[in-house]
Amino acid sequence: MILRRYRKGNGIAFAISIVLCLVLFLSTGLVLPGEIVHAYVYEGAAKRTEWDGVVYWYRDDMDDETGIQITAIQVPEGTKELILPETIDKRVVVCLHLREADGAKPLTGVTSLRLPSGMSCQGKNHNPTCVTPNDDLSGNYLVPSLSDYFKSLEQIQVAKDNPYMTVYQGVLFSKDVSVMLFYPFEKKDTEYVEPSTQEYARGDYDGRKYIKKLTYSNNKAYTYAASCQDTNIETVVIPKNVQTLWASSFENCTKLKKVQGGKGLEVVGERAFFGCSSLLSFPFSASSKMQGMESEAFRGCSRLKKIKLPKNLRWMSKYVFWGTSCRNITIPPTVESIGKNAFPKGAKIKKPSYLKPVSSKYVKSKYMKKNYSYVAMTVVTDPDNGGKKYCAIDDLAQIYPEEGKIRLKKRKKVRLRILTEVRLLMNQREEGYLSPDILSYKSSNPKVVKVSKKGVVKVVKKKGTATIHVKLRTDGLYEWAGDCKVKVKVKKGKIWFTSAEPHY
């Protein structure tokens, strides 16, 4: 009825009312039917403008910032190339921060994006270069915006005079090429070698389906969590300086067949290779620095049949090799603990004698019983208390030799006894002989004396000196307490054992 009155009475008033409705309609962030909306206005103060046929919502009220932050973008249907404006309302565009909102959609048709000269990761006053390590990406607006809303990008460009970022080999980096920011999802290269200058990554390769072979930078110390998850990578090369593969690094990379290098690896993170059903082997070399493998690291690698664990390995968490085809496994004599169901059912395990099941009466910890199958455990025999035995689980103090002189007579073999203190309740300590199964021995001069795996010293030469290095295979209570040096002297049918260093 109101519209009819306008039509009959005053055409001008009718036209004005229509214009006012349109203004109100657009100012609220709504669009006319038929337009393709790719990002919605975030709750809060946001202004709207149009440049080169593209609609932008932006904020100019950022703390400590003098520029513009783009919060939403709407492009016409069929847009393939998007060039972000250098300025909006005569102010420099410094940040891209596309906000999450109900109904927000990625810019599916855009295959090329150009970033302006003033843009940085977060704004010029807040870590603009992203060089400072920041693993959780908090405060880094650019990388999540690109990863969440530009999934069709084949190429990314940045203005040459941008002081914060550059593009190297088609990938967005910090200006000094030390931090990778964004690898385009639709970049068609099948092989990618990270530049030697790269140290960190704010972006990752998750979901990049074209990469078949990836070589990490030798200047990198670790990979990021889930960095290659759900990709089609078939081969990965890990240089010697990479020390850690973080959790889920290659999870569900079902086409991954080969891992090369990895001599510097110290830790394989939780679920790092989970579900890599095509993985045939892993390079555990003799010179590997591997210390431990977290839970489910290789779980579900069904084609993994043979593994040779590194000699320096200290621990394995639960389900590490569960779901693999490994059948014969030798545990190196350095391992302190093995998690629950670390190996598949039916696997034959050859382990050091000091690794005992957690079902032992000496294991009181509920946590250990729940999460471990075997732990390092040894016996300390107290010679002053009728040979009473104490069970020690990672609670040994410093080790040292029983000093003294022994007449050889016709014997050429003598047992080297190593003493320690075991920690009991109420800080009580008891001294005793340590079982040799948890010790390693090495003679500095085998031409004078040799020493067996069980600590039996064999005299080879009637006269001479040597030093026997005795080392605890596990860390014990104190890292510095796990080894000692024993001076050995052979002369006139006698052998002397003395400590080469003081003990406390």
C-alpha cells in the first residue's frame, strides 16, 4: 500500500525510497542476488570499498598501525587474477586478515594473486617479516588467510619494492628467504628443493598434491607438525642437519615410498609416518643420532618389513611399529624403555637382558604399567648385608670401581666389580655391586688387558698399564653419573684397579 501511494502520488519519493533501501542493503554487508560472495564481513567495525571491480571490506582502526587491514574480499564470478590494491582511502594496505565467519567461502576461481608493496605478515609494527620463530602462527594473519581462502592459486607474486617478502621459485618467502610463508596449492612442479637459506616455515605442504619429491633445506633443524600431511609425496630427502620430525609430519602420505638421508635425526615425532602404507624402508644408519621415537611414529606402515634400529636409540613409545610387517627386531643395548604394543603381534624381539617387563613386582608406577612394556631394570647386590639384592629402575647414583690389588697366580682372568648406590625410600641409599648386564666396557690398551661384555678382565701382557672405560647403558639418576674410568696396572703377577677420577 505504501509503494502504491508513492507511485500514484509522488514518483520522486518512490525513487528516493528505493535508493535508500539499496544503500542500507549494501552497508550491512549483504549483496544482491546473482553475485558470488567469497568472504563475509567479520563481526565488528569494517568499511566497504570497491577497486578494479572487486569489493573489499577493511579496517583502519588496528592498534599501533597506520595502514589498512583487508578483512574480506568479494570478486566477480570468473575472476582468475587478483591484484590487491596498494592503498585504500589514500592509506597503505599493510595486512591481509580474512576473518572466519559463518558461510565464508574460499576464492576458488582465483589462480594468480599479487601482494602490494606495503603488505607484511601481520602489519608493519608487529613482526612484519615473520622471521622470528612462532610455531603456532599466533598473530600471523597473512599465512592463514592464504591457506584458508586461496586454495586454487597456481602462482603468487609480490611487488618488487616490498621490504618484507619476496617470491623465490614460485614460493612466498620472507625477504631474506629464511622463512617459507606460502606454497601455492596448485603449483604444478613435481619436485621441490628448499633453498639452502631456509631455516623455518610458517606455511607448509599440507594438501599440495603435485609434489612427488621433496628435499628439505640443510639449514633447517626440524620440520613442522603436519607439514606434509595428506600429500602425494613419494620421496623425501632429509639432510643431516634436520634433527626432529615433528608430529604428523607425513601422516597419511599413502604414496610415500622412500626416505633418504636422516643421519642427523634425533627424534621422530608422534604419528610422523602414521598410515604411510607404501613406505618400504627407513634409513636407520649405524651412524644415526636417533634418540627416540614417539607414539605411533610408524603405525600403519604395512609394507615396512625390515628395520635396523640405530645403536644410540634410548626410547620407543607405544604403538611405534604397530601395524607394520616387521617380524624380527633386535633392540640395541642402549634402550631404556619400550612402550606398550610397540611392535606388531607375532614379532620376534631380541632385547638386552636388563630390559624387564613392567609386570615385575618392582614396578610400582601406574603410569609406567599403563604406557610401557619393558623398562631398564638391574640388580644391585649389597656385600655387607648378606648379599641382599635391590632392584634399580632408573635410580642409580654414580658408578665407580672396587679398588684394590689382586694376585693373579695362575689365573689370567679377573672380574672387575663396579659399585653404585641405589636410591631407596626416605632418601636412603644402599651401596652394592652393579649387575654387568647394564654396563659396557672398553679397554684403552687391549695388548695389556682385554675386557669382556660381562666385565671379566683378561691379562694379555705380564707388565703394562691401561684404562678401562665403564659406561652405564642408561642415563641413570644423573646424566653425569653414568660412566667411570678405571686405571689398570699389571706387574709381577699382580693387577691393580684404581679409579681414574673421584666419585662422590
